[in-house]
Amino acid sequence: MNCKKENILSWKSEGVKLGLIDIREFYESPEINDSEVINVPMGELLSYDFNVETTYVLICGTGRRATAAVMEIARIKPEVKVYALDGGAEAYLA
């Protein structure tokens, strides 16, 4: 499942508990300097302790890796609400 930045802003205004996760490696750019975004590289993502009461948005470079990660998380942990951000980090920062 994919979402847009507008969805994130809407969920925030509705009081939805969000988990924003940058799945890129630490050396990738552009850097997201936002205290609401945590970095969990894709290789560590499946061992992340997802909370079923949180809606997660995964951020990568373009949205493709995040989409693949969402499909895998949905397969392994179907109770987790998780989305991939269309356009990746550039879209988040826009």
C-alpha cells in the first residue's frame, strides 16, 4: 500500500499515531533532519518491533524499496498498518 505526503499530513491532523521510518542506509541522501523520522535500514526492518496501534510510513529514495518492504511486512505481519511513501525522501522533504 502506498501513500502520499498529503496522507501523512492528514493523518497527523486527525491524531493518528504515526511511525515514520527512513529505510535508506545512513550514507544515502538527501538527509531527512526531522525528529519524527527514525532510520531503520532495510536490512534491519524485518526485525523491527512494530506496534499494531501505529500506522507506519516507510521512506526510501524513490518509493520502490519501501513498496517492496511493505509487501514483505504485510506477508509476515499482516496486522501491521504500513505504507510506502510515493516519491520517497524527495517527496517527504518537498
